[in-house]
Amino acid sequence: MLDKGAHLRPRPASRVPTTYIPHVITPTEDLVERLVKLDIKSRPLHVDVFGLPRRQIAQEILHLVRKIVFPGIFADNHRVNDSNLKYHLGMLTSELKQVVEDQVTRAILHSWKDTSPKASQECATRAKKISLDFLEALPHLRQMLQEDVDAAMHGDPAARGHEEIILCYPGIEAIFIYRVANTLHRLAVPLIPRIMSAYAHSRTAVDIHPGATIGKAIFMDHGTGIVIGETAVVGRNVKLFHGVTLGSISYQDGRTMAGVKRHPTIEDEVTIYAGASILGGGTIIGTGATIGGAVEVTTSVPPGHMVYQPPLGLSFRPAKP
């Protein structure tokens, strides 16, 4: 029979002696000590410096800008219409200014490696001006993105509408993030534009350096695998298919080429088909040229010309039953 008072009785004392417990250096503690020593010896100068810009908040900047330049399409749990559009945009731009100002302050302070009160004040003043200049660029940014969407609408027979393109096309998402990052890059904001381009790469498999120059109405069909380097220049109404690389020739010491034009120039109305690689800072693809798929181009192409590989001979035989 169950003793109802058993749970009230004291438990017997532990047989394990507790008068002396030696301190043992566990593998975890030893590992931490070695990591601390290594960090002190070769730290990348981010400890004890004003906080770095946050990747998640850089993404939040993109989300806010997207709601502003595509009003109603990315609205949160409420309908945007003519009667509340002004209020909607006012709230978003106010929030955006605060977030951009804070993150830009962090980015500039980190680049200066200076935590003095004077540096902090100067960075805050500079960040405030940059945030205002960034907001002033939004109307132009919106117009550029509208032309990119129109280019996709005209260039893709599978497109069923502008909303589908904005919501579904990875090339449009990639060019949107690029144009935001490029705006900040031209305002001399450190680090944040690269955080944004890395985010775009992870989401769309399109890698565009924020320092590249890209004109109006670009259409990246499919998008996947496109690479556009830092010093590339791309003109208006250019169409790129998946897997296109606008890249640089490899150098023994890449740092010696910093600040030098090492990526190609693509002039207006050029079409580059899938898998093509255009390499080198002196390579110019002339207006209206067409580059065929899977070719490598390291010399300039005159306007209106076509570059292609001779067709390979194909062999046919009946399939085995």
C-alpha cells in the first residue's frame, strides 16, 4: 500500500564527500583562454570600438525603402490608397531617416577608429546630413526602379504584370538593392552598402558591387549567377541573361589594382546571353552589340557587332531500346 507521507520524509544524505572539490581546468575554459589571447594578438579592431552597423538593421533599411518606392505592394497589414498615401509615406520616411542616421553614424565611427566625444559628435553631424541627402534621392531612385520594372515588362514575354515582376523577379530585387546600396556608396557611407550587396547575393544569387555604375532600364532575365564588378560601367537598356560575368582579369597582387578600372564597359542597348564572361577594364562592348552565350570576351567589340562561338558539330544516333 502506498505510504501517503513518504514524500514528506527527508532524503538520506549524499554519500559523495563535499568538503573539497578541486578546480579542474576544463577543455572549454582552456579553449576560451586561447581564443582571448589570439584575439588580443590579432584582433580586427572591432572590440572596444563604437558598435558596428547591424546586418539586420541594414536589411530593415531596405524593407523601409521598398515600402516607399513600391507603395501598397509591400504594405504591412493595411491597405494603402489615395486617402492615406501621404500619411503612409510620411511615417515611413520619418522612421527611415532615424534608422539610416543611426547606422551611418556607427559605420563612420568604425571606419575612423575613434571613440572620442569630438569624433562621435562630428560623425553624428555628418550622418544627419547623409540621411537627409539619402531621403532626397528617393524620388529619383523610385523613377529609376520604375524604368527597370518597365524594361522587364517589355523584355520578358512571360511577364503578366508589373506587380508580378516586383514581387517575383529576383533580378528586380537585386537591382533594387543595388540602387539603394549604390546611393549610399555615392554618399561615401562605409560598410553598409557592402552589407546590402551581400544580402542581395544571398537572396537572389546576383552579385553586384555597390560601386558599379548601372544606367536606366536594365533587365536581368532570370538573374541567377550574374556578377557585376566594382568598376564595371553598364549603359541604358542593357539586357543580361543568367550567368553573365562582368569581371576582372586575375592579378598576382590584387591590392595593387585597388582604385583602378578593371571591369568592362557595356554601352547602351547591348544584349549578353547566358554564361558569357566579359573581362578586363579596357574591354568595351559597343552600343547595340550582342554577345552570344558561353563566350569569353577580353577585347573590345565594335558597336552593332555580334560575338558568338561557331556551332559545334552534333552527332545523332538512334536511342537504344
